[in-house]
Amino acid sequence: MAEILTVTDLRRVYGKGAAATRALDGVSLSLEAGEFVGVMGPSGSGKTTLLNCVSTIDRPTAGSIVIDGRELTALRGKELARFRRERLGFIFQDCNLLDTLTAGENIALALSIVKAPAQEIDGRVKEMAGLLGISDCLNKYPYQMSGGQQQRCAAARAMVTRPALVLADEPTGALDSKSAKLLLDRLEHLNREMGATILMVTHDAFTASCCRRVVFLRDGQIFLELRRGGEDRRAFFQKIIRVVSEMGGEMADVL
């Protein structure tokens, strides 16, 4: 399958001289279309820096990032903003929904920004809301929804534009276990049925176990990579736990 993301020898250094910190130290990684990949690692391992560079929030010190055939480090200004808007989707720990808009309007706004045909917007909003199980929330404002519903609305907003790559930063971090499981089940469904390509940073082993592949970072470098293959989620979870234990991190309980 075609590669959607190719990261080559990525480096990000903060500071200079003896005070320099190598947040990323030669990371190379690729995602094929339709993959669901998790990134794990202890605090300070570089996982957030990696996501920030891929999402164009931060600029790497050296290396290459190619998404959907475009070299990101060569893009500037309006061209970069347009690429981010049209080809990337974002799911953050905090939903970042607009309080003055209903769930349906929040999702539709993403389509309006990319200038989707007006006659398509309503249908696409309803389709995505149905896939994420929030059809009954479309006329509700964020304060009228649970945290889990808000996060699924944020996921719908991220995916409704059909981006080349969805970037998720600790998407279950603020959710209770039931809401987290609902969101992860929906993300798995979107990945499986719609071929959504997702790169997700998480500290939680159970969250990572919904991925098809997990990359572990340590000290700014790739430490290990696990592939789920034909294993069920529980077996994959146990493998992730063993790696996390070896790396000295904290484990999540099985939900």
C-alpha cells in the first residue's frame, strides 16, 4: 500500500551547547494508508515532540517529513496552513469544541473551512456522527454533552474532511474508562471500515492495544516496535505491558 507518512532521520534539538536537549535523535518511521499506529514512551522520550513535528506545530532541527507525497519541511506560510487544514485531522486530549456551536455545527465548521460543497455538508456530518455514535447529540451544545460525547464529536470533526492522516494526542486522557472504551471502539471501526490512517500518542497500554502497531520511544530514539498481527486485543495488551515494564513506565489496568 502507499505510504501516507514517511519520517526520515528526524532530529529536534532544544537549546545550544552543553545545555542542548535532543528531544528527537534520528527517528525514522513510516505509516501506510489505513494503518492505526500508536506511539508510547516514558515522559521525556520524545513522543509529543514527534507528534508536534508531524503536525507542523513544531519544526524539526533536521530530517524529513513527507505526508501524502508532500515534504512538510519545504512548506511555508499559507501553503503550510492550507496543507494542515486540508490534509491533517487533529484529536487532542482537550476537545477544543466551540461552546457557542452545537455538535453538528462544530463538525460542519471543519467542512466549511475546507470549502466543501454546501449541499454535501449536512449528509457528511450526519454520516460521521452516526459512525461515532453521536447522532442524538447533533443539536446539543458542548455543555449539554458528556466528556465522552464531546471527544467523539471532536473525532468526527477531525475525520469528516477525510484527511490523509489523523493525529491523536492522548485522546482518552481526560475520559473515564467507559467513555475511553467507546471512543477507542469507534476509532477502530473508522480505521477498519473507512481506512482512516491514524497516528496516536498515548501513555496508556490499554489505549495502545487498539492499534495495529505500537512504536516505543526512549531518549528520542525508537526503542522497539510491536505488531499486533492476528492476536486479539488482550494478548496484544499483555505484550505492550511487558515492554512498558521493561522501560520502567506505569501500566494501565485492563478495562
